[in-house]
Amino acid sequence: MQLPVINLNGTAREDLLRDHLEALRALRFAAEKLSAIWPHGRDYQTAEINAHREAQREHAERIRMVRTVMAEIETIAEHLA
């Protein structure tokens, strides 16, 4: 992962850190909201036997992807701090 380099001609460290922390807060909020909409079996009553299980697998992958981005943004913020 490429990390920002603070220099005189670039964005101020404080501004970069603030923006990354704001993004991190938004991602945490998104992860919370995604967890709140975990697929329920009553919403997947189809002819396909594994529809509910597959929906849960797909949803878990979405949450995993958001958490991966969160970890990357957190690494950048720690670098900037």
C-alpha cells in the first residue's frame, strides 16, 4: 500500500489525517448498518434451497470488503498521526 508523503508542496498532515479519520468514521457507520441488515430466512423463501445461506455468504463478503477498506484507511491514518 502506498502511504502519503508529507512535504511542503502537498496537503497539510492535519488535513490529510482529519479527512482519513472522517472516512474511517463513515466506514464504521456503514459496517454497522450492513450488520443491521443481515439476511433473514423469512426474506429468502424461494424454490432454491440454499438461497438464504447464499445471501448470508454474499452479505458477509460485503461486510468483509468494507472492513478491509477500514483497515487500509486506519493504516494510512496511523502513518499520518
